[in-house]
Amino acid sequence: MPLQPKMGLREYGLLFLRRKWMVVFPFFYILLAACVYCVVTPELYRSETTILIIPQSVPQDYVRSTISVNVAQQLATINQQVLSRTTLMKVMEELRLFEKERKELAPEEVVELMRKRVGIEVAQGKTRDSASDAFTLSFQYEDPKSAMNGAARLASFFIDENLKTREQQAVGTSEFLDSQLKETKEKLEALEGRVKEYKMRFMGELPQQMEANLRMLTGLQDRLRSNEASARALEDRKAYLEAQLSLMEKSITAGDNGQALSSYGQNPSLSLEGQLALKRARLAELSSKYTPMYPSVVAARQEVEELEKRVAESRVSASLPPDGKQPGGALSAPASSSPEGTEELRRMKAQLQASTVEIASLKREKQVIEQNIAAVEQKIERSPKREQEMISLIRDYENQKKSYDDLLKKKLEADVSQNLEKRQKGTQFQILDPANLPQESFRPDRRKGMLIGLLLALAVGFGGPVFRESMDLTLHDVRAFKHLFKAPILGTIPAVLGPESHREQALRRAAVIGGLVTFTVALSVFLIAYHAKIRAILNI
């Protein structure tokens, strides 16, 4: 019948009594299944070992390791290596594990079975040293001692593989940086060669030589001005010497020797003109060496000017014309027959020839200076273009040089890190808690299994009848009728059972008897087959 809204213990008691076999059979069968699971399931013992991850002993400020993976990534890598087929088969052969399975199953299946028995759990900050990382390695096996030996052997593999992996990574990093450093060095040397070739090719036109070229141009211009000044002085001297030489030659060819000599010796302008010639020669010599404002040059110029004035005054006083001729056409010059006149004439010709040679030399020097000035000016004009070209070359060179310096620094750090790993001064694995010998089985958990079985038996045993009752529309008593109908009850008629009802009762009774017999037989067989194990579990 449908469940009533407010049912008391009496109503539930009548309900469970009416459907008592639906309570009994599920309850006891589920309990029997839980007992069978707890007894029949093979026992697995779990042995655990805790491995501490010790940071490198040398501070990071002094030596920085090239291995920068975290614990999870590092364990994932080592886990793949340790749980490989080769390693697990080696452990199974050493410890004689899974001998029966290795005979019956394929090697891949046995390896997969052992992988499922191995567990790794990272426990960060849960060790004695809260600043360190650690992980727990566990291994499950049917025999407690074999489980302990398996966990210890796998832990040793983890420690060995960690050392190998870190050393291989350090060596690989160092080799990679070494190859990159060589390639970068070759590129850097090629760029250095290009820069050197460019500098040698355009020597004198480089931007850094601009100031030197400007100073050189200034010096050449000063030399050119000095050359021109010297040439003008020599031209003046040459003109004077030519005039003097012409005067002497004319006096020799035209006048009386004695009178000429007498007038030459008595005329004071002739001695002044000689001094003037010497002073002009001195001025020309100083002008070729120094600038016009040099004190010695200024003093010599003043002396020349004073002598020129005195010569002009002496000529006026002697009534001589500016060309040096006397009245009547007599020439005031020494005679050629006089030794002094001949020597003076020869000396003046030598000076004239020397002046001519020196003027020619100054002209050649001027051409050279002008050519040098033109060359320097061309270099200065081409300097901006060379500067732009040099910027491109230097930029590539500086970038490559910076890359080379960075790689060199990293290579040195990688070499130190490699040496650190070889000496086992880097991050290491250390066993904190050795593998334990388990005293109780890890699986199956009998207490948990029986508790779950009991709860399931109660839920199915008592929940099934309640559900079945809620789906049944049959009215079993007057209370149920009154709950559904408001009509008054005049009387009750007892149930009249026909042949079909008797057959249903007989079948129901046979099913109950069969269920009891089946449960009894199953329980008896279970107790007989596993009595020794049951006694061991119960410690009887």
C-alpha cells in the first residue's frame, strides 16, 4: 500500500514483518559478500621511504646551477627513467619479485603490474626541514619483506638517476654553450676583419680622424702662408740683387775706372745700400721661418724701412736720381779691374743664383702643400659618408661582441656548475626515512570493507522493503483503507484464498527455503575453504 505521511514504529514494524524475507536475504548476502572480499582478496603490504631533496651546498650567490627545474618536473623525469621496462625488470630479477606472474604473463603486462604497485607523492615543506622538499616512495607487494626491499631498491635507483641526470644536463648545457660560443666567435672575428679592412682601406677618412685632419689642414695652411711670405721676400731680394747687379755691370762698361771707384767710395748711399741689401736678406730669411708678427721679423722689417729712408735721403743729398746715375752719365760702381769689385760682382751673382734656386724650391714646396691641402679637404668631405658606413659596421660588431660576452659568461658559469655537479655539491637526494617493514596489510582494508558492507546491507535490507511497499497498491488492513478513503466501514470480509493463491504461497515458501539453503551452503563452503586464513585474520 502507499506509505502514510506519519508512520510510527508499529507501522514500520508491521511493514518489515510482512516483508521480513526481503530484509533478511539482502542483509546476510551482502554481509557474506563483504566477508568473502575481505578474506579472498590477496593481501598487499605497503612499504614507504621518504627521500629528502637537499639544496646545493654552495650558495647560489657564488655558483648558480644551470639546472633550474622544480621538484615536480625533476621527479617526473626521474620517474620515467626509474619506472622504465629495463629498470623494473632488473629489480624484479634481483629481488625475485612476481615470479608466478612472469611465468604466466607477458613481460609488458608484468612491468605494467609493477608500475601500478609503485607510488610517488611529493611532500613540500612537510619534512623536518620545512625549507626543503621531499617525496615519499612506496611499493606494494604480497610479502612485507619483499615490499621493503623493493622500496629500498627503487629509492637507490632514484638517487643514482638524479646524480646521472643532473650531471648529464650540466654537461649538455656546457657543450651547447661551447658550440654556440665557437660560432659566435667566428662571426665576431669575421666582423673584426671587415672593420679592420674598412679602416685600412679608408685610412685618414675615418670619423675619429676628423680632428687630426682639421689640425693637419690648419698646419698646411700655415705652411702655405709662410711659403708665400718667404717667396715674396725672396722675390724682393732677387729684384734688388738684379738691380744692384745691373748697376754694377753698367758702371763697369760705361765709366772711368778710377773716377768710378772714387765716386763709389765717396758716395755714402752705396754703403747704405749694401747694408740695406744685407738687412733685406736677413728679413727674407726670418720671414721664411717665422710669421709676420714674430718679434724678430718685426724688428728686421723696421730696420729695413729705416735704411730705405736713409738711402733715399743720401741720394737726394748727393743729387742722384732714383736709378743711381750721376750727372754726365758716370756710373757709380766699382771697376772690374779692381779685385774688390770683381769679388763683389761674383758674390752678388752667387746670391742671385741662390735666390732663384730657393724661389724654385719654394714653388715646388707650394705645389706639394696645395696638393696635400686638397687631399686633406677631400678626406674631410668624405668623413660624413664614412661615418654612416662605420655606424652600420660598428653596430653589427658591438651586437656580436655583446652576444659573445654574454655567451662567454654563461659558458664559464656552466663550467663551474658542471664541476659542482661532478663533485656532488649540487642538489642531492638523501634518504630521510628508510623503507619500513609493514606489519599490517595495506590492502584490503578489512575494517573499512566490513563497515561499508554493513552499511550497504542495512540500506538495501531495510530500504528495499520500504521502496517495495511504496510501489504496492494492495490494502492490507482497515487503517490503510481509512487512510485512502473517507467512507465509513460497515464490516470486514476475510480473504478467500483460491488455488492460485495457494500456488503463490507454495512458490514463495520454496523460494525462502531455497535461499536459506543456498546461504547456508555458501557460508559452509566459505568457512571450510578459508578457515585457516579466517583464523589468522581473527588471531584465534
